[in-house]
Amino acid sequence: MTETVDTTPRPAAADELAGRAGRRDRLEPGRAWAARAAAEAAERARRRDG
């Protein structure tokens, strides 16, 4: 008789790993994209303004 192992990823574990890695964009893709775009725009403005 063979033993089967359940390797299905659990949402809580995925959230914990994403948080531990600092990757909130996996959990909140829209918000992370908007934050990154705003940071890039601010950096461009800072460089343009000297």
C-alpha cells in the first residue's frame, strides 16, 4: 500500500511566505503596482527638478 502526500499549497502559507519575502505585490497586485508607479514618477520628478 502506497502513502500519498498532499502537496497542495495552502493560502495561509503562501501569504506568510509572501509577507516574509516582503512581496506584498503577490497579495495586492493593484496597490503594489500603483505604489511602484508613484515612486518612479516621484524619482523622475526629483531628477528633472535637480
